[in-house]
Amino acid sequence: MKKINIIVWMMLGVLGISSCESDRDSNPVLLEPTTFILNTPAYASTVYDLKNSKTIELACSQPDYGFTAATDYTVQVSLTGEFKEATDKATATYLALPTVHTTARMNVDAQELAVAIVNLSGITEENKFYTDPIKVYIRLNASVNDGMRPIYSNVIELPKVLSYFALDAMVMPDKMYMTGSICGWDWAKAYPMVSVYPVASGEFWIMKYFAANDEIKFNVSKAWDGAEFGFANTVINDNANAGIADSGGNIKITNAGWYIVAVKTTIVGRSYAYAVDFFEPTVYVCGPTVGDKWGAEGQKFTVPQTADGEFVSPALTASGELRLCVVLPKHEWWHTEFIFLSGKIEYRANGNDQDPVQAEAGKKVYLDFSKGIGRVE
């Protein structure tokens, strides 16, 4: 019996070894390829008219990772055939197109290619841009999401690309800052404004106390870069008797007090145009704690007379979720909603619903916009 048991265990061991070897044989081996092939299009010698085309088709062989891997392909473009990275002394000799492709056969956006050609050419005036077809060189960057280094294809030449003076699409700014005498004209201390819902609305607001004769300007970045704007070429609407005036191109607020300042951006051709509105500093508590009244139908806060004063709501009429907002023309109340979390005022901006805050009937809400804090008691 003992010999039989030994024989059985030996047979099981052999089967186990065989099974392990079989498993290893079926497991893919991760390879790290160094290149892959971008095919030259069949009609590469014909003229590619980018202005009258939507896409250009490219195809490649998938890099050999040892298995079928989810691969991202980025199209890179050069006008010289060189693909050199940027250095401290020189810019890169190529540009990557913004669209990332996920298949080995891809339709490259013709406008994206045209924009890249304009940027690579360095030509800034349309009347000086190429009128004849030019040579364009393309390669692909392939990457997978497992920490492996990206790899590059061979370079192909498209000898006859008829481009046009295509420019990057104008997009709404996603940030706005307010500087001025309120912060010593120091952009490092500039006040960030709150985005108005939805994303890319180009609208911003802020609740701010101004001393008499304070002066302000705005910019999409914290810098004196020539894009800052004030009174000149800006539509100013004083809806709150703030006593707005021009002061050497700055916007001067003659009358001290709290105001809601709103900036609205409009795209005009290749430029931005701005409107700046000054509104009464009206804050509302709305929703379940005030009888399900919303927006401007909610209960108004009292407004302090000093910069360090608190806005105070009426006593809440019911217990429930607290909702707070200001209201701008042509917007729903929740486009400019905010709340305080752990005592700190948090603005919804162009985000999703905020975490709910519960409040009890009979209590009041206190807001200090200068310190950015709030409480219920």
C-alpha cells in the first residue's frame, strides 16, 4: 500500500509540472517593441487639398507587444522631416495633432493638420502663406497604458499637401482674475473669479467689498501680458449705483460697498470682447429650508456695511437641505450656487451638485465673503 501511495503522488507531481508548463506556454510574453510600420498611403503622390477635405486616411501595423494591446496613436507632423524635441535654445521641429486614435486605421482631421502646418511654418500673415503644395512629413507615436515607453513609427512623406491659413479655434477662457488697488496691483494676490455654469460659458462672478475709489482690471491669467482689460473697449453696466468711472483705463468704483461683479466674454473673430456688470450684492437662501422657494423667490440675506461684516439670512422656516445662491440675469439660480463645507465657502462653478448640508428650522445662516467662511446657528 505504501508503494502504491508513493506511485500515486509521483504521478500527481508529474501532472502538476506538466500543467504549470502548459499554463506558462499559454501566458503571453510582454514584448517591448522599438518601432512599427506606418504605411505610405496609396495616393500619397496626389495633391491633398486640406481646405476641401475632412480627413486623411492613415494606416499602420500594430506594434508587436506579444499580444493584442489597447494602443493609442498620436499623429506627429514636421515640415523638414526632422522630429527633434524642444530644448532650452530651440523649439521642437514637429507638432502632435490633438486627436488621439485607438485603431491602426485612422482618419486624421484635415483641419488639425492644416493648423499644425501654419504653426510649424512660422507664417503669421495669410497673404504670405503657401499658395502651392508643400512636403509634409508624418510619423506616429504609439503608447499603451502600462508604463511602457512610447515608440515611434517610420516617417512617411506626403509630397503634395495644399494647405491653407488655418488657425486654432477660439475657445472661451476658463479662468478670470481681478486685480487692482484691492490687492496692491499684485497679480500674485489677484482674486480668482467664480465660473458660471455651464463649462465654457465664458462668464464669471465674484462677491467683493470695494472701498471708495478702488480701481480694478481683469485678465484670464495672472500677468501683465497685454491681454488685461479695464474700462477701455469694455462694455460697463452699473446696475448697482456703484459710481463706475474711467480712471486712466482702470475701472474705478466711486461708491464704497459690497457688489457682485460679473464678467461676460464674447468671441469676436480672433479676439475676445468683454462686458463687466456691477449688481446689488443680493444673496438668497432657497429650497427646502424656506418652503421650497428657489432662486430669486428665496429669502434674501441682509448686507453688511463693512468689508469684515457678515451676510445674515432670515430664520429658516423648516429643517432640510440648505441651498444658497446669487442670481445673474438669464441664468438659472443653480448656475451661481454655492455652499459651505466644514465652514469654508465652496462654489459650485461649472461642476456637479455639491455635497448636501443640512440645517435646522429656526436657525440663521451667516456668511463672511471676505474670509470665505460660513456657518449655521
